[in-house]
Amino acid sequence: MTPDAQERNRASQIEATRATLISSTSHAVDEIDKVAAAAAERADELRPRVDTTDPAHLARTAQAWEYNIAPMLAAGRHWMDILRITSEDDLLAIERFAPNWIRANRPPLESEAEITALRVEVANRYATAATDPAVRAAMQAVRDTNTVLDVTRQIAARAANARSASDVASIEVTAILHAHELGVSPSEEHDV
């Protein structure tokens, strides 16, 4: 085989492996997205909510905001620092009062992004702070499936941009390492 033919053959193999990677990671993203959506739906059914018909519950969340959360915000503490030490009532208070507080205290362009990020972090915090073990397990499932989904999306994006044998090999190694870290066995291995 001539050097040109060898190079064409090698390029063809790289492209075939890249196409397989793109297809398999795209499929994986779709499947994991379905699992993540189902986990989120289950967690949403179980997670605590502010009971707007219960005066005692409204009072507890108002007190949690006034005596726990608001003083920390006034002292300049960041949401992530506050979330580390919150109880379930504090989390409900944050869900109830934080969006309006953020809108009142942040520039408009920053406020919606901060609210969205805070909602994600509050949901993640329920994975450890919820008093009901079923809620903790459901929220942990959401957090874990979202982690897997994020990693898989990153690998899919890298696969789409792979241009060389070393790119493809690097992506395959990264995928295998992440799969092992996540406790999953890769179903296919490709030779480059």
C-alpha cells in the first residue's frame, strides 16, 4: 500500500470512529436525558413545598427567612455559603423569598441567571438536607443523573469537534475513565 493510500485509509478509519463516537454519544445523551427527566419528575412529586394554606408553615418559612437567611445576606454571605448550612425550612424560605430579594438587589440582567442557578443549587441541597429519606434519594438521583448528563454532553461536544486520531483516542479514554468513575461499563470499544 502506498503512503498516500495508507494516509487515506487512516483518515477513513478516523472518520468512521469519529462518526461512531458522535452517534453513540448522541444516543447516550438522548437516553440519559430521558432518565434525568424521569428522575426530576419523581423528585418533583416528593420534594417539600411551601403549603400556602397552612398559616404555621407560612410563619415557619417567614421566620426562617427573617432570622436565618436575611441576616446572612445582609452580612454579605454568598448563596453557596448559606446553602451549606441550611435546614429544610431554610430551603423552603429561600424558594419562597429569594427570587424577589434577588430581583430587588441585583441588576436585571444578572437577576434571572442568579435565580435559575439558585434553584438548581437548592434542589441539589435537598439531596442532603431533606428530612425524608425518599426525598433525599430522589434528589440525589436528580443530581447524579444531571452529572452524568453533563459529562456525556461534554464528551459528545468533543466528539463532534474531533479532527485527528489523537483527538478520537483522547475522547475514548476520557469516556472510559468517566464511565468507570460513574460505575458504568462502556458497551463498545473502538480501535484507532
